[in-house]
Amino acid sequence: MDIKDKNILIIGLGVVGGSYAMALTGAGYKNIYAVNRSEGSIKKALGLGIIKGGSTNVEDFARNADIAVIAVYPTGAEDCARKLGSLMKKGSLVTDVLGIKRYYSQKISAVLPDYIDYVPAHPMAGREKRGLDYASAQVLKGANFIITPIARSTEQGICEVKQLAEDMGFGKIRTLTPDEHDSVIAYTSQLPHALAVSLINSDEEDSNTGDFIGDSFRDLTRIAEINADLWQELFLGNRENLLAAIDMFTDQLSAIRSAIQSEDKESLIKLFEKSSARRHALIKK
Amino acid sequence: MDIKDKNILIIGLGVVGGSYAMALTGAGYKNIYAVNRSEGSIKKALGLGIIKGGSTNVEDFARNADIAVIAVYPTGAEDCARKLGSLMKKGSLVTDVLGIKRYYSQKISAVLPDYIDYVPAHPMAGREKRGLDYASAQVLKGANFIITPIARSTEQGICEVKQLAEDMGFGKIRTLTPDEHDSVIAYTSQLPHALAVSLINSDEEDSNTGDFIGDSFRDLTRIAEINADLWQELFLGNRENLLAAIDMFTDQLSAIRSAIQSEDKESLIKLFEKSSARRHALIKK
């Protein structure tokens, strides 16, 4: 059976779930269904033609689903998986989009019956805003996609999730263990958010800073407009790794601070040359 | 005399000086001249039609200049001003584009004769790259422009610099004292650069991080590819303010770190809500 003919059920029509529905429909997938807490987004998604059917009740579509995508907030994922586990058929596949993997993959895996395959994944694309109105297939194009298989994940399941990612237009598709993922993501995603929030919060109250900023300040604070509920879950769910990443960063900032304090021009130049070379290499790849 | 007919001499055809030449010519200024250390950029600028004449020798054009723009690196500014001061005519105007004001404005002012007007300014637009090849009139459009008059600056000189900025397409044009400028700029410009450099330098050597980044990491590290020579001058020339800005930032990052450490969900949400409101207000203005 062609994967594009399979019944695919997306749980949660937020930014990521909505973008999946758009991208999969755009890629020629014919049987995309969605379950969402509120009816408004279901109606909107039906109106946009990005799902074939939708419901606020997971029972309406889970029994016939070949693949289910858990696209709810991390703390809602276990409940969602439990319901799917009680309804989905033998040989079906569950994947997810959670931004941290070890903790939640264990939770999800524990409530899914053995006869359901499970392949955790993290699409590295999102928006500051929440909800279907901000979903977009375009935001997935060329973005990085990380698959973090666990012991129970089958080769076939991994291939199917990879296929979904390719068809949605993701760029680099990589495989990591959940632990590797959480460590790297603390550095590449949660740490930058912590920095952006700290930067904008360190301004004085009622200042007219906006009149005196350049592109650099704008770029560095874009993600300071943050979905507070989601990101406290991501920060606390990846606590140890994020603390370590903050400490690594703080060491580097201290090195710059010391060089400024002691007016050490040569050390500053070395730090800048290192960062320039690294950034250049990063973007070339 | 219409300002567009005046003889305007730009010293330094780098990213900023080159962008000035492009934007002023584009705005209908007829007599833009340039002095540059190397002949290559002069020839290129003549070829582009963005200057009427150019030389590696400041004596060739300074005597007839009505307005001179010092667009060299900060540490070269004093020498440049001394030469201009010995050549320029009574009633002429000098302005600059330096990213820090108190220290260098004093240096420049000290070597300019009283009969030359001087109005320091900071166009908040630049590039990570250096040189005329990266100059662009477009990068100035809508950017912030700060004028930092000192005691000797005349009202007429301030008006003329403002006119130049408007004609080049800058957005908000504001006036600050040099001290106010250096304090706010430590926060909005130098601190973000220190953070970007620290972020990318805190990665492990030879990691393949590039495969696991999203837009947030890309945005936050863009300015980590930095002109090392220029930025060590800017950092050390604004030392006290930048140290204070780093310390304010560190306090905020520590607050986030503590909240993560103690798994304090409510504090995290409050910090995120504060940053979201601030960022939202910043961009709306």
C-alpha cells in the first residue's frame, strides 16, 4: 500500500500539526484526518481542504488510522498515547513531534501496546505564535528533521517516518538516540530561547530601546516572544541538559567579559575569529 | 545652496562609507567624493557611478569639501580628523559613523579647529562582511539613526546631518547625548554580539551541530561571523557600559537557571510572559 493512500491521523491542529496537514496534503497524501480539542480548528482545516475529516473525539478516527502523529503539547502526550493505544489496530504506527525525546518517549512507549509500532521524531520547525492560523507548509521546507528510534521502533516504521519527512519537504533527516537528541537540542534550541528571553528582560522598564536597535537586536530577540506554556514544558523536561548548556555558555561569556575587563585585545580577536570560523562552517554545511 | 549640490567627501569606502555613497547618489546628491586607503575600491566606486571622484590622498578633495563623513574604523578616526582639520575650510562640517561616541567624539573634536563644525552620528546599519563589495543602499532603508551632538555642534550642522540621514532613507532619527548613546548601544548592539559569539563558541569542537539547528539558532548566531578588528575596538571603546550590560544580562540568565534548577514552572512562565510582552511592544513601535 502506497504511504500516500494510508489513513494518517494528526492529533492536535496547532502550528506543527496544522503544518503537517498542509504539507502532507500538498504532497499528494489523500487520507489525512485530524483530532483536535476545539471544533474551530477542525472546521477551518476542513475549509482549507487540508484534512479529509476531523473530530474532537479521537475514537472517531483512531481505529482506522494506519499512522498517528501526536502533535499535542509534551505534557498532553502521554494521555493522548494512552487513548491511541486503546484504539489503534495491530501493525499501526505512532510517531510524535515533541521537542524533547527521552522523558516523553518513555512515557508514550509505556502506554502503547507492543503490537503498535512507535517512532519518536522531532521536526525542527516552529513558530513563535500558536494555533492553526500560523501553520504553514512553507516553514517545514528545508528544515532539519530528527528521528530518535527507541528499542521497539521497527525498521519499517523508521522508513515510513522518514518518508513522511521527505514528502513534507524537510531538508536534512538525521537519526540520533533520544539522549543524544536531548543533549544537542538543549544547546541548539532551548539555550537560544533562554538567551533571547534574558536579553530582552535585562532592559530597563519603560525604556524606548526600540528606537535604538539594529538588525542584530531584532534577530536575537525574535524568539523572546515565546509560547510560555509550551516552553516551560520543554525547559523543565530537559532540565539537566539545559543547565549544562547554560553553564557552557556562561563560561564563554565570562571569557569575553574577562578580556574586556583586562582590555585584552588579542584575546577578544581570537574569540571573534573562532566564532567567525565556526559560524561560517555551520552555514556552509 | 541645496545640500544635494554640496561637495560631500566620504573617508573610507567600506561597508558603511560605500553604502552612504550609494544612498546619497541614489537620492540625487551630485557631488559625492571619496578617499580610501586602497585604490581598488575607488576604481570600483567610480565604475559603479556612486562617486564623482576619488583618491587615496585626502588632500585631493578635503579643501573643497563642504561636508566630510569619517567612515573609517574607530581607532583610525582621530588621525583622519586631524588631516581633515588641517585642510577643510571655515564653516565646513564633519560628521562620522562610529558605533561608540563619547571616547571617539572627544578625540575627533580635540583635533578639529573651532571653525569647522562637528556633529557625531551613528547609523545603525551594518553587515557582518567588510568592504565595498558588501555595501548596499538597501541596508540603510528604515534603519535607526542616532545623532549625538556635543557642545560645539551647531543647530545648522545637526539639521544637515539629519537631512543626509532622511535622504538616505533611514527610519527613526533620534538625538542622544554621547553618554546616553554608549549606554544604550552597549545593550542593543555590543551585548548581542557578545552573546552570539559566546553561543557559537560554547559548542564542542568538530561537532555536527549544523544538522540539528532550527531558525532560532541560525538567527542568534548570524552576527557571530564578526569583523574581529572592528568589534574589539567597539568592545574596548565602550568597556564600562558593556561590562554593565553583560552583568544585567547575566542576572536575568541566572534567574532562568534558578527556575529550571528548582523546577519552578510558575517563575519560568512569568519570565516568558514578560519577554513576550516586551518583544511584542518593541516591534510594534
